[in-house]
Amino acid sequence: MKKWQITFVDDHGEKAVEQVTCDQQPSLEDAAHMIRNKLVPVAAELDLNDLEGRKPEPTVKILKDQNSIQILDISPAV
């Protein structure tokens, strides 16, 4: 398995990096799930995708809109 680093702006406006292990580079949505599980564990249990008017990448949008967390980059860990 490869290590990846997810660079993001946290809810305090500070740049942060989280390392994860995956076979392939995680998508934005997968990275958002990993960050949400770490930073907002209670919200991680909620289903953020409503069946009516489905939105692509709902976790990415919710993290940004409600928690001010924005993923900047996903790259191989050095």
C-alpha cells in the first residue's frame, strides 16, 4: 500500500497535512471522508447525500460549507 498526504485548510484557517494509506490515490470525496472521520467524527456517521437532487461529492461540499475545511491537494507522501 502507498502512503498519500492530504493537504487541507482546517476550520481555523490553518494549513494541515494528514497522511493516509491506500492502494490508489484517493478521490476528493474519499479524502473528504478520511478528513471528516478524523476532525468531525460525529458528522462522519451522517448520510450527507439526499436521494432527491443528488450532488456530486457531497462530503467535500459539506466540509467546506459547514466546517470551513477545504482540501487543497492529494499527493504521494515523501
